[in-house]
Amino acid sequence: MFAVSALLLASALVAACGNAATSAHVTPSAPAGASATSTATPKPIERVGFMAGFTPQANLPFVAAYVAQERGYFAEERLQVDIRHSSGQDEHLKLLLNKDVDFVTGTAAQALRRSDDGLPVVAIALFGQRGDQGYVVRADSGIKTPADFKGRTIGFKAGVVPAELEAMLKTAGLTRNDVKLVSVGFDPREFIEKKVDVYPVFLNNEPDTIRKAGVPITVLDPTDFGVPTLGLTYLANKEALAQRGDVAERFLRATLRATKWIEANPDAAVEITLKYAKGADVAHQRFLLGVDLKNAARADGFGRSSEADWQALADLLTRHQVLPRTMNAKQAVDMSIVDRLYAAKQIN
């Protein structure tokens, strides 16, 4: 099988979304009426494993796989795709390294960290042009910018103070000594019950939940304060990618086509998502997808990225000792397939 999921922040990976039971869906043939992508001799059917980094939900790179499956884009590429979801504890990354799955989701920060550790992990498409984690404060708190964090209680998740938070403080001339840092969990009730003044969130998730609980909030996104961030990617195993790039090209062509369709049909995309995220709240899933679509938008096409953005993130992580040394971000990124697909006008 071709093998290839904060802010590293503690929030990383977020996307964070709790544990979920593994699910699998395989479509062996295209639905009636689906058009073939080529009139050439059919490529051999390849079985591919895709594992999302957490529970089924409307994160854009997840939905791209769901839609590519349900609308027959994978079948048109002659791919049988087994869609699964990580049960937690970085299961998806472990399986990717073992070549037991071919593609997974992961944050840009994860890609950088794993690559710096010498592991054969490479990002082949970037969906989050900005990070998916930020902070919320009560609307009546008087907190408008990081400068207002002084003397306040600030939560951080997973036992790690994110580099993004440290960078936000620095933009305001503050340090850790100017605030009170408190480790919090992933349950927003800790914020709702006023245990902290500033609460870390996944921007596509908890703000909607907190507002639905009747708490007016202000959302603070690190990117809006000059902090370089990037979000979710598709990750591949670099060794496998070198051996079977054709399968990666077919997978990316299908999922990026799906992303274009999702942009035009977000409500229908949520309906498809509910086949995987059974029982999920429709309005919440629509909020999640809307945030992800906004954060993934680029003038030159979904999935693309710039070397400068990756290097800026790597430099930030180095400054705040998330990475132990300066690294060339290019070692963790290979956008050649995505760029080639757009140059050939195959994403429409």
C-alpha cells in the first residue's frame, strides 16, 4: 500500500477533538453518471488508506475526503479509499510512519517537528493558511488585544504553553511573568464558569459552543496580531511518496476537486459529513466548515502554500524552543504535486 492530522502548541492538533471510534468506508466504483477523468487506458485500481487525525467532523481536509468518496472522485481516479479516524494518542502518525496508512491529517507545526526529529513525514497539501487555534475572552472583560492580558489568568492546554501565546505576549511587550498561566482541559465549561479570563480554543469549534451556552465572547486570533501560524495539512510518508507519487497525485486531484465543490456547496457537504459524523449537530458542523473554508482560501487555489509562510512558522517555533534548532522548513514540505495539478488546470 502506498503510505504516507496548537498550535503545537498544546493545542495542536488539535483540532482537537477528542477520541473517536475508527470508521471505514470504501467505494469501489463511481456512481451512475460520474464522468471519467481520462479516456486513456485505465490505471490499475489502488487501495489507499486515509486516516483523519481525530473524530469525524467537518474539518475541511476531512470533508474533502468524504466528498471525494461519496461523489465518486476517488473512484474516477481508480482509488479504493479506506477512510478511518484516529482513536487518539497520535495513532494516525504512528500508522503513517509504519506505512499502514497512506495519508493523514496533521498540523503544519507537527510536520515541522516530525521532520526535525528525522522522521520521513512531509506535508503535501496545506488547508489552513492560518492556524486553527486562538483565544476567547468575555465580551465585557475589557480585553481587546494581547496588551490587555497583563495581570489576567490565561489558560493553556495539554500541559504546554504554546509558542503562539508567547509570541502574542511579546507583541505587547509582555512575558509569562506578566500573566498567570493555568493548565486547562478541553471542556469550555472551565471558561464559562470563569476559572480563567482567557481561554484557548480551536477557532472552528469552541467559539460556537460557548456562544450557544449564552456567553458573549470576543475571539482573538494570533494571526491578527502578526504571529505566523499555519493549520491542517495532508501528510505523507516521504519514503513512500518517492516510490509511488502517482497515487498521491490521484488522491490530491480527487480531494482538491472535492474542495472546490465544497466551496460551492457547503450545506450539501455538511449533509455528506453527517454520514460519517452520525448524530452531529448540523449547525455546529456548518460553523466548523465555514471557518475552515475561510481560513483555507488562497487566490492561487486551495491546498497550496508558500515557502516563506512555512519558514516563518519554523522560525517562530525555534525562537520559543519548540524546535531545538533552526531548520530549513523546505525539508518538511513538498507541494510539487499540488502545484503541478494547478499548473495543468486539473483542479476545477
